[in-house]
Amino acid sequence: MSRGNDAPPPEPEYLGALKTDLTLALPGGGGGPEAPKPPAKRGFSDTADLKLGSSCHEDEDSAVTQPPPPKAQVVGWPPVRSYRKKMMKSGKYVKVAVDGAPYLRKVDLQLYTSYQELLAALEAMFSCLTICNVVNERKIMDNINGKEYMPTYEDKDGDWMLVGDVPWKMFVESCKRLRLMKSSEAVGLAPKTTSSKGSSTK
Amino acid sequence: MAYSFPEEVLEHVFSFLSSDRDRNAVSLVCKSWYEIERWCRRRIFIGNCYAVSPDIVIRRFPEVRALEMKGKPHFADFNLVPEGWGGYVHPWIRAMSAAYPLLEEIKLKRMVVTDESLELIARSFKNFKVLVLSSCEGFTTDGLASIAANCRNLRELDLRESEVEDLSGHWLSHFPDNCTSLVSLNMSCLGSEVSFSALERLVARCPNLRTLRLNRAVPLEKLPNLLHRAPQLVELGTGAYSAEIRSDIFSNLTEAFSVCKQLKGLSGFWDAIPAFLPAMYSVCSGITSLNLSYATIQSPDLVKLVSQCRNLQRLWVLDYIEDTGLEALAASCKDLQELRVFPSDPFGAEPNVALTEQGLVSVSEGCPKLQSVLYFCRQMSNAALVTIARNRPEMIRFRLCIIEPQAPDYLTLEPLDTGFGAIVENCKELRRLSMSGLLTDKVFEYIGNHAKKLEMLSIAFAGDSDLGLHHVLSGCESLRKLEIRDCPFGDKALLANAAKLETMRSLWMSSCSVSFGACKLLGQKMPRLNVEVIDERGPPDSRPESCPVEKLYVYRTVAGRRADMPGFVWKMDGDKALSADGSGNKPREVVERLGSSYAINFCTWLSYSLQSVPNTDARIITCMGQRNLFC
């Protein structure tokens, strides 16, 4: 990115103001004849450095030199309001009911990219439970209650389905609500070792 | 001569003055006009809540009925102002609850409002009518419930784009059954579902309801219920604009729209699906304002909709409209005054839509009344900007955001100085300008030379040296707000133009090269400015004086140092950086000089208004020609 280096000579008033001593004299005070030396031109990455510099060097030549940050991560650029960013994200909030729990929770399915992540989040949310991970058939045996829960969901047609059979995106699209059902009640829905289903966790 | 008119006559004459500028001019004529005017001023606009204090306002204007006020700097919208910076409205509400029992209106922008404040409003002002909270935060739906329940004569409740902690939708049910006064309700920023039957009943019993902006949670199938109960609506914001595709839903919606013969403005359209757009066609010919900026609809469907809106004056839309859609807009909507095109994928590395500079050029060619533009795109050329400038010399607001910082003219790889230069040279009425792309000091020279009516300028990743900033500060006579980020501007231009800062509302500079030493000097020399350094790295005096500060916010004030600065904000005061818990308020004499640029021809002598404010002993001498400091 080359730029023309033909800045016009500064006008006398400005020259007067550009003494090395910092003063507040209004432009017009008798200036020194020497042309001011403008600070080094800064490319984008340099100005970004300035923002990130945590310590300050004594260099007269200004800019803190640090490796430029990855370009994507500029705060507040492009200038899209956080309100707008929030509103553009549609979010897919569904209620989560747990058998035996007094109140429901809500999760935004769009925050997750796989069944794995969702189930981990649900476990964290209802931390006293163990949730049977039907996708990987990983039974997390443990703890306080020793109870196991099967994750089920109601789909667009109003049917209750076992979580994990369909591809993740299809699940997000069709899921209306989640219910963690006590394993003991989930008769006939025990996870099978059918890897031929090919249901992707993505 | 003033004494020959009884006060009542003068007061009656003044009651016809609504503009603040006129009233300020009147109040500077002589002492007795000042006195009469201050007793009959009913509306106050405070552009920066820290420019003045509640006590000062109340002392001068004892009979205010309407307050409009702004808090945080504009760049707070883009997360450049850290959390906790300030802008709290509560001290104002507290003071006004005692002083203005007849207060009717409060309009706030970018301020922190708490439930406590809302409850105090609801309790204190028996005749409260209008609450507009624009881009505010800090309150929950509980606060809204207080307002709904207690403000018997509420006419407007407008929460536009505020961040509300949404505890539940129950607040709406707090409107009492005998509340029939609503004219405007904007709850579009809220997430939770309100009780639909409560909403329906509310809408039905408010015959003067003109503006209804629903939130996303109101389902499309139920919209007809509301429209039938409010066929007089002038502005409608839909909820989510999608539903199961069923013919009965479609026909109900179509019929409901056809009943609303007064509709002029439409917004909402979250999750819009094209199948339901034709339901609105019957109202399109009357529509003057259309906000589709949350609708992820593609160009062909957008074009079909927009080309029916022949009387469109304002369009907000996503860049899905593409160049072809903008061409169609230019062909159909000859009354268009304002266009805003928002990015659908601002953080994507590659363009996802066919929207270029050409779209804007088409609109500038086809829409003779175009005066206000906000345009996000990924490429621009000097040639396009020159064309736009020549096509539309009456442009008032021009904000261009080229998504890649410092992007050059994509055809010539040159800076975009010439293009923006053409804008300021041709558009002599330009009041607001935001620039982007590769820009050198040259563009600032053009701006300083030509942009004489420019009031607000936003700059990012531009310029080469202090010369650029100097051009702007020394040349832009009407400049009120200047906001700069990531530019190589340092101490010299700022200090050389320090006096200019007293003629402006505020200056924001972040990620520039202004040193701590310069900030201190500025604060020392300019006692009527608050020079505030925002630095999250810790106290500025723990670093060398030559070290640049992270962020700088400078604003004129008669209220002195603010008492609510958080730990990362320091006010430059003499040789010190003062934090909020620094030494107590010092006695100050705040003297405003004669501002020669604003001298008015009425009189040449000063009019004095000596006020003593407890604790600070500030004396404010209002002088002839001084521009209104509320501005």
C-alpha cells in the first residue's frame, strides 16, 4: 500500500505552533524556520499496536512496536452497533425441562455446534445430573443421585424424539423443546451400538 | 424599551419560540428578558449530561416540563467506551423529582437508567406523559412495570434499541384497565413474550394509538388481531415476520393490512420469509418509511416490495438488496430522502453479496431528494464519490463505511482523498460526515477548507500527521462533535487548537498518539474543559509523560469535574490526574470568554448571572455571544 509523499509545506501559522515545547500559543506566534518533522506515517497494523501496547517505551520515535494483531480482531470495527449485532442473531431458545426439577430453563441452541457441546452445557446447567450421551453411548456413571437422564426433544410435528438421531443442524431446526427424561422411564429407547446410523455430531 | 412591555406580554411572545437557539438569543438581550425567558422555558435539551449539573439547570429554569439529554459518547455504540464509564441519569431524576413535580417528558440517549430511576419517575411526576429511552441500559422489565402501573396519563413509552434486562413479559400487564392514553408504544428491543391478551386489550382501549412497535416474540399469526383493533395506526413494527405457510394465515394478514389506511411507517420483519411479504402490498403506496434492516430477504423479493412503495422517503435495508436492487429503488422511489444499507455479514472476510459502490451511485443518480446516506460496502472509488457528490449537492448526512480499514480506491489504488474532497466541496450543506478507506492528510485539508457547515465528523484509520487534525480544528467553523479512532494525531494540533474545543460539545480520540503530558497541559490551560483520560492500563502517571493515552474525551462544561468517574477515568487537572476520589471539589471561578465568532448584534454589553452553587462556589458569568452550552 503505497501513498504519495507530497504533503504541501505547512502554512506559517501552523509552523509557529509546531514548536517542540508544548505551548498553547494560538497559531501566529513567530515560528522557527525549520520545517516540522511529522511523526512517522502509520499503517493500520501500527495504530493497532498502539492500542494494545501495555507498557510504554521511552522512544522519541513513538510507536510501540509489537507484532501486529490478527486483522480480524479490531474492536468496534466495522462500526456495527452491538444492538444490531444482537438483533441479527436470531437465536434459537428452547425450554429445557428436567423430570423432577421444579422449574424449567432455556438454552439457545445456536450457541452450540454439536450434540456434545449441548449435552455438556445441559450437564453444567443441571449440575447434579448425569445425562446419558446417546450419541457416543458414553455413559457417565457417577455421582450424587446416581440417576441417569435421557435427553429427548419435541419436534415440529409434536412428536417426542430421542436426541441424537438426526444431523445436528436438522435437530436445531426442528427442535421445539427439550426434556430430560429419567432413564427408568425411557423404556425401549436405550441407546444402540449402531454406528451405521451415520448421524454426524456436527 | 424592554420595560415598557409588561412581563406577561413578553412571556406570551416568548411562548411562540420553540427553538432553543431562539430562546438562548432572547435570554441574552438584557437582564429582564433573561429573567422572563427562564421562567417560561418548558423544554431543555442537554447534549452532554456532564456539561452542566442538575442544580444549575434547576436554578436557572424552574418550570421545565420536558427534558431531553444524552450521555455516553457516540463511539460507545461500538464498544469503545468501557463498561461503567458513566452517563447515569439517577442524580437528574432525584433532583427533578423535587424541583419539577409537573415534569411530563423525559427523553434520554445513551444513558444508564436503573429501575430505581424508573420507579422514582413513576412516583414523582403525576402528569408524566412521555418516556423515550434510546440506546439506554441498566434497567429491567420491573422498572417498566412501575411506569406502566403508575403513569396514569402515559402517552409514549419508547424503548428504542435499549438493552433491557428482560425478566419477563409481565410488565405489560401492569397497565391499568383505565389507561387509554397511549399514543406510542415501542417495545421492539425486548426479548420476552408479553401476555398477548393484555396487549390486545391495551391496544383496543387506546383510540389514539399511532405507533406500535412490537417485539420479535409477537407471532405473525396474531398480528391481525392487533391491526383490527388499531386500524388508525400510522407506524407499525411487526414481530417476527414468519409463520407456517398457510393460506388462512396469509389471507388474515392481507385483510388486516388492508384495513390500516393510515400506515406510513413499517419496521420489524425479523426472520422475514418472502411468502408473507405480499400481504403488505395494499399499504405500500402510502408507506414513506420502511425499515427492513433486520429482514434477511434476498434482492428479488426486496425489489418486488420496494418498487411498490412509490412514496418512500426513508429506507433502511440490508446489503442483500445488492446493486440491482438499488437500481430498482432509484427507478421507483423518486421521493427517497434517506438510505441506510447495513452489512449482513460485516465480519466475513469475503463479500457475500453483490453490493458495490455502484448501488449508491445509482441511487444518487435516480433520487433527486437524497440527502442522508449510511452505506456499508467493500469497495469504493474516487470516481464514484465524485459522481455522487456532483449528483447530490444538497447532501446533508454522508456516512460511508468501507469494511476493510484503509482500503484504497479499488480501481487506481490511490487514497480516497479526492472522492471525499469532492463530497465536501460540492455538498455545501453537509452537516455530518463519516469517512473510511485510505485517507491522507490531504482529505483533511479539503475538509478544513470546504466543510463549513459540518457539525459532526467521524474519522477512523486515516491521516498521516497532526497536520490533518489541525486542518479540521482550524477550518471547520461549525464543528460540534469530533470523534477519532486509530489515527496518527498527536499533541501538536490538539494543543495548538485548544481554544477550538470550547466551541464544541466534545472531542473523542482513541488509539491515537496524544501523550499524557499533553492531556495534562490541556487540562491545565483550559479550565472550562473536562479533559478525561480513559486508560484501562492503570493510572497514567505510572507511565512516562510521553506515553500516549488509550482514550481521550474532552468536553466543555460548567459543572466542573464529575463526581462519578470510574477507576479507569482520570480528569486532567493542573499538574495532576484526578480520579473520582481525588481531592474534594475546589473552589473555581468559571469564566466564559466572549466568543467572537458567535457575537450577536443585539447588544454589546455583558449580562451577568451570578449563581452560587453549594460546595463548589462556581460563579457562572454568562456572556453575550456565548453559544448555548447545552448544545
